[in-house]
Amino acid sequence: MIIVGIDYSLSSPCVCICDSKNFGFSKCKFYYLTETRKYDVDFDNIHGDLHEDYYSNEQRYFNIAKWAMSKIPEDAKVYMEGYSMGSTGLVFNIAENAGLLKHFLFRRCYDYTIVPPTVIKKFATGKGNANKQLLQDVFEENTGYNIKKKLGLSDKQWNPSSDIIDSYFICKYGYEQELKNVKLA
């Protein structure tokens, strides 16, 4: 069973892939995009890539979706975080970006599920309105891995660590949902 958790965004999308019968941080592979050369890294099970150059929003969305699709194994079950009801700013750009990935997933006949951010936060922390710090604390408690320290981020910096953490919990949520589905069958 291959489960993919996607925290999708314009600046720092992250894909977490677990191809194991037992879910765990060390059994996951993480891929993210960044605009900062310093975070174009490859260590442990974490792989960062720089965004491709783009000359229009449409090309930017295409580049990000193409990158994400290149990471997703063919027979994977994909779980993707949905839109936040409190989003502000470039909400139409965010929707167009995510819509293109959904279209690519649809065209390739992937089985994918959209999960609201509040569901992921509640699953991870017990609180549907958890902030990034609480998610990080729970991630470190569950995995023993200090992602911010590994990436050399300050306390006030959140990307790409929060994207890795979010994709991890989305993937873990998907894994547990798939286990429930197997038990029900």
C-alpha cells in the first residue's frame, strides 16, 4: 500500500510518500519545492528542489503540478489537504494551482481524497485549530526528529519545515484511513 500525503502550495509544496506496511517517519520520503537555494537539500529521507523559472502564473502552476506528479508512484492512494476557509490573499491563484494538480491526478486515474486542514490538525494534535508550533511539537514528539534544526531554520521561520510536517500528518491520516477501509472490506 503506497500512501501519498500532499501539502500543496505556490511557494513550498511538499509530497510525503510512505510505501510500507508499517507507517513511520523513517519509512517516508519527503519531497518539497523551495525558492531558497539554502533549502535545496538532500539528507536522510528529505529532498528539496528549487522551483523552475516561470514567466506567467500558468507556467508556474504547470511547473509545480508537473513536479508533484513526477514524485507520485503510479499505484498510490493520494491524500491532499483541502483549502482553508480562512485563506486570504491570493486565494484564486491558490485554487488555480491546486485545480491543475487535481486535473492531472484525474487524467491519470489516481484515487485521491481531499481532506480539510481542520481534520488533519485535529487528527495530529486533537485540536482542529492547532497552530504551526503545536503541529511541530507533536511531530517532534511522535518522530524524535527536529526538522527545523536539521534545516537550520530559526524559531520564526516555518517553510519548508511546516510543509514537511503537514505532508507527514496528511500521509499518516491517509494511511490510517486506508487501514480502516481494509478492515471494513
